[in-house]
Amino acid sequence: MSLTNILTAAKIHFRGKMIWFFTPWIIVVGSFLINLIIAGAIGDKPIYTGGVAAIYIYMLILGIVTIKQTFVFSIGFSIRRKDYFYGTATMVFITCLSAAVFLSLLSFIEGDLFDGWGVELYFFHLPYLNEGNIFVQAWIIFILLVYFFYLGFSISSVYRRFGKWGLTILSIITLFLGSAFTALCMYFGWWTILFTKISIYTALQLTWWLVPFVVIHLLFSYWMLRKATV
């Protein structure tokens, strides 16, 4: 593992700073302004919107397209797969950490300083998800962003390793298992029990449960890329 190559891989990603830093915020700000206009027009009751979820969906998509855009190019610069993986992880850490800080600050401003921007719009400060102090909120947001990125990254690494047929088989298996689980929950009435048990935990506690899945996606994508062809 070479620190120079890791930094080089991170710089390759940074050259696309438009898609890493600016585009997700353009989407979020655009969604916020639309909701702000709607809230101002209604103006008679609190509005809780899930528009901020756009940034999590964007991180999932970014995870999917990152390998296609940079993997072959990086290997062409004699960067080893291991260094590419760590360089990507560095970029992901910086991006998700900065986004988590900004989103938690916006949540604090919206919920504690401006009380819904004067029109009772709660776009960044949502019940349950944004409970706790600003550091707790930043941690929750950070883990969610990292998880969604590496979920997409894992999907893309399967395609890079096994091609479209490998991804198709994975999709079929995932769909089958998901459908089977859903059918069992409906048949035995597990949904109520499941949601009841989950509801007793805070968002912070559930986030800690998500950490092992982040690690699994990290290890899985690393394993896939180590064997991927160019």
C-alpha cells in the first residue's frame, strides 16, 4: 500500500468535485427552495418533508457510478487496486463528513434558531432522525451517507467483477430473498412485532446497528475489486 498512490487516487476523484460536492447540494437546495415556497403559500400548519432524503439517494447513485468513471482510469496510472480502494475511501470520508456537518448545522438552525424558517417548514430537522445534540445528529447522518455510498459501490463492484450476468444473478437472488421475507412477515404477522421492537430504539442506537453492514459492504467491495478485470 502506497500513500502516494492513495493520494493520487483521491485526487482523481477530487477532479470530479462537481459530482462529489456541488451536485448533491444543488439538488438539496433546489428541493428545499421548492418546499419553502409551498410552506410559505400554505402557512397554516407545520410541514415535515422528506426532501433531504435526496442526498442519501444521490450517494447511492454516486457509489454505483464511481467505479465505472474512475477505476479503469486509475489502474491506467499504475495505481494498484488496493490503493484505488483506499483513495476512494478517503474521498468518501471527506465528502460524507463535510455533508454530515453541514446537514446537522442546518438542522440546528432550522429547529432551534429559526423555528422552521418562519413558515413552520422542517426540511432538515425531522422528528426521530434529528433527535439529540448536534454531534449525535452529525454521526447519524455520516453513517447513513457512508452506508448508502458503499451499498451502491458494492453493487458496482459486482458488475466490475462478473459483468452484467453476475449483477443479474445477484439482483434475482436479492429479489427472491426480499420477496420471501416479505411474504413470511405478512403470513405470520411479523411486521407489527418487528416495528414494535424497532420503535423502542433511538435513531442513534439503530445507527450503531448499521455500522456492521457498512463494514460488510466495505470488505465485500474490496474483495470484488481485488479480482476485477480492467
